[in-house]
Amino acid sequence: MWAYDLFLVGMIVAVFAFAVTFVMHLFLVVPFVPTPRRVVEAMVDAAHLQHGEIVYDLGAGDGRLLIAAARKCPGIVARGCELVPTIWLLARLRLWASGVHADIRCRNLFKQPLHDADVIFLYMLPSVMERLERKLDAELRPDTRVVSHAFRFPGRTPEHTVALGPEGRPSVHVYRW
């Protein structure tokens, strides 16, 4: 009988978590869209990570980019922020299961200080890119690398772009601040 009760509690928690995630995404500017594995690999490669660098993933989702970056270059300091609590929890679980050392915070990316960043990964909609560009202009040190999946900053030209499919889609844009 206790197994049935445990199952019911698990189902209630799962439904509640799904409902919270669904409601939060109704009000968010950026939905959770996992980055495909080949794009993650291209982003990490394009960043040219070095030992000791501080790497941020803004809107880290399920943590896959942080995991890939920390595996590729174990000497980095990997940090992420994710706004939706259930997706943040998923990222925490994936980070724990992967065994890599990374820190992910449940917070709005616009409240995350970025003064110490060497590399920033992101996958944001065009509606967010202009506002984010202003934040990066105000906070980043010269030579900080910003690697964006799919979308460009409206006021900047990428240092280079990696096309991953036909007609340049999807693509990875690398900026140097």
C-alpha cells in the first residue's frame, strides 16, 4: 500500500512541477528550448576555452552547455543562471549526475553580474538580444568572448560565424567585446 501512496505523491509532485513550468513560460520572454548536441559542441569549440577562464551560460536551461564546456576544458569555472525553478532543478540534477563542477543559480540573467566573465554562452530570442547587448556593453571587460546560438546582437557584427546547416541555419555567432 505504501508503494501506491508513494506513486501518488510522485505523480502529484510531477504534475505540480509541470504546471509551474507551464505557467512560468506563459509569462517569460524566452521559452526553454534545448540546444541540439551538435550546436552545443560547435559553441564550445568556437569559444576556444582556456584553463582558468570564467564561463557563463545565460539561460542555462538543463545545463547541457555547462556540462559540455566543463568536460572539454576541466580547468574552467563554469557558471549558469536559469529563471524557471523546475528547469533549474533539472540542470542541478544533470550537473550532479555528470560529475562536472559547475554552479547554476535560479535567477534572472539580467540580475547576474558578469564583470568577471571571460566567455558567455547564450541562446536568446531577438527580442532579448538588444537589451542584453546593453547589459554586456556596461559590464564586460575588453576581449570577453560571447558565443550566441542562432541570433545576432542588433548593434554588433560577429567576429566570425559557424554555419551548421543549409543556408546558415542553425549557426553560431562569436563576438569579442
